[in-house]
Amino acid sequence: MAWNEWEQLKADAADPSSTAMQINHVPSLDGGSGNTGDLVAYQDDLGAVGHDAYILHDQLRRRVDIAGAGADETGSGSTMQAAEELKRSGFVTGPALVTTVTMWTSQVKSVLQAVAHISNHLDYTKKLHAQDDAQIAAEIRGRDGSAMPVSSLSRYFQ
């Protein structure tokens, strides 16, 4: 991007009458009732996404393993067996196929780790927020179990 173009974009963004670009602003989602754009995550949503990530992990693990598919007694999969046979026969394709299987396996492991991390993190987040909610509810109750008066709550916001 040329410097002049960048300067023009900055000037356009700074122009209050410009609606093409808004910087540091979250539009109201509910027609102007003061929505600040804060992130809201519901327990059910976190659980659903975590469960979907778990299912995805399981399906990926079972379906994309080309290194172990059709494994022989040594644990070498059929694709790797073919690559080794091509190598022994002097075909250039053999070493290339070994590299392909090795790289594929490495990438699949990275994706599986990422999906497992998402699943575990969302499950953990859901559990942690439920514990936080229970602790907050316990802390803002009076000794007799009744709701704490607003006058007592206001001291937490100073």
C-alpha cells in the first residue's frame, strides 16, 4: 500500500461524516439501548461448542490417520509400506511419499491438539464460571440466606 493511500484512509476514517470506516466503536446491537459490545457467553453455548470440538477430534483421529491405516505387524501403515517399497525399487516417488506421510501426520497431530485444547478449555471455562457464579451468589447473601440489600452491594462498586 502506498503511503499516500494510507494517509487518505486515515483521513477518511477521522472524518466524522464518513460511515465507511469506524475505529474504536462497537455499533449498538439492540437499537440504541446502550449495549457496550461486551462479550456474553452462555453456559449452554460453551458446552455445545466444547462438545462439538470433542466430536470433531474423535472423527479426525479415526479418519485421517494415513500413517497407521492398514498397519502390518510392525505398525507401519499401508501408505508408508508402499513408500518404502517404492524407495527400495529406486523410484523417486518413494522418498517423496515418505515425506508427505510424515508431514501429513505432523499437521494432523497439530490440528488434533488444537481441537482438543478448544474442547478442554471450553469445558474448563464452563465449570469455572459455574463455580464463580455459585461463589458470588453465596457472598451476596445475608447470613439468613436473604438477598443482600443494595446499600450493602454499593460498597463493592467504589
